[in-house]
Amino acid sequence: MILVTGATGTIGTEAVRLLAARGLPVRALVRDISRAPQDGSWRGAELAVGDFDRTDTLDAAARGADTLLLISPSVPAQEIAVIDSAVRQGVRHLVKITNHRATADSPVDRRRDHARIEAHVRASGLPFTLLAPNLLMQNLFLVAPAIRQTGEFAMSTGEGFFGMVDARDVSAAAAAVAAAPAGHAGRTYLLTGPELVGYADVAAELTRALGRAIAYRRLTPDRHRELMVRAGLPEAVAASNAQVFALIAEGDAAWRSEDVAALTGSAPRTLRAFVTDHADAFRAQG
């Protein structure tokens, strides 16, 4: 049995679908059962209703599971609770979505959080595999409203490049490891798309797909933080985002690998393929 946490999120939803489609026993941990897909794509999957902050529900979900695919917002106390539950229930392998730059001394708090969780995984004695995606293409949906309304979007990454990866390819890699984890113990895989791109490339691909000019407007990190706070993000989250964007401008995310293809047997999707698939999300209405 494979337990998937964060099952209704961007990565988890597709991972459950892929595992169920293989006919593998899979259990999806959901907080709200109404958010589970109703289109039949999870046919064959078990549903476990639970909460990262309730140990009893975590224990119930992990009971009888052999493998845990750990996906969450990476709140240390919550992920540590899931890991401890997995140990109590005899789970034999853990697959965690993490951050490639996770270190205890990182200037970015979310990366320090990942490092703390990884340290707990290692101390737990559970065999584990780490999957570290670069920027997700699906994050572009966050700027889709601005693109639809104004024909432009703003970021503070300057001319920085990144190995942007489609979340569907991350899900496929996660499902591949979870389906046969033994050969992946102790490994860390870097998950990227096939090319390094920047937001100028994103604007060019959107322009091509939409048939209208889409502009990438460059901001300073401080200005971007102010705008994120004004848009409703908590100050701490906005500050952390601004730190990451500034690092990207300096080349922090300019890395790619062949690990998606090695794990899944298929080349990862290009930025052009993603934009083509989702063009309607960025298209002006009316």
C-alpha cells in the first residue's frame, strides 16, 4: 500500500491518479473529502480523511502502508508528525518532495524548514528518497489573472534562468519511485524541464500561444515584496518569496538534470508544451 499525503494538491492529485491507473494499492490522505476528484481519475484509490495536526488520523492513514509519498506545505512540525507516524506504523520507505537548496544555514526560511525535515527523516532510520523539483510551471497560474487583464506580468527575478518543470512530470517521477522504491534508497533526484528558461522566455511563449503581446515587467525584490503584501500575502511569506526571487536573479535556479527521463522513461515537458496545454488559462475573456 502506498500512502500519498497532500493528495489533492498540484503534485499529489496526479501522483494518485498515476498510481491508481497502474492498479497499485494507493491510499490518498485528504483533509476535505469533497476535494477528491469526482471524474473517476482516482478509481481504485482508497480515501483516508485526516489532518497533519491530528496524530490519530495520521496513524490510521499510515496503518498497513508500505511506502509513504510525503507531499505537504513543508511545515516542519507537520511533516515530522507524519514521519513519526510512518515509523510507528511500520512503513518501509519514505519518498519526500523537498528543495534542492535545503540547508540548515540557508537565508531562506522555507529551505531551512526542508533541511530540518530531512534531518528528521535521516534520524528516523526509514529508508528514503528525496525528490527536488526546480520551479513548477504551474506557478505561472498565479500571474494568469494579471496576464488576462493587462497583457503583462511582473517578477523580481531579473534575467535569471531556471530549469522550470511541469508538475505533471514531478508527479510521474514520484509515482515511479513510490511504485518500486527499493532501488532508490538514499538517492536524491533533481527534477527539471529539458531547458533553462527565464521569464522573458515565458512572455515569448505566451505571446506565441495567445496571439497577443505579453510583456514581462521587471521589479526590484523590495517592490515585489510590497506588491505581494498588498495582494494579501502575509509579510513573512512575501519576504521569503522576495528572497527566493532575488536568488533566482543571481543564478540560484539555473540548473537542470536528466532525472525525470531516467525515472519515468519519458522526456519532461517543455515550457512550450505547458503553455500550449494551458493557453486558455492566460487568455483574455470576451
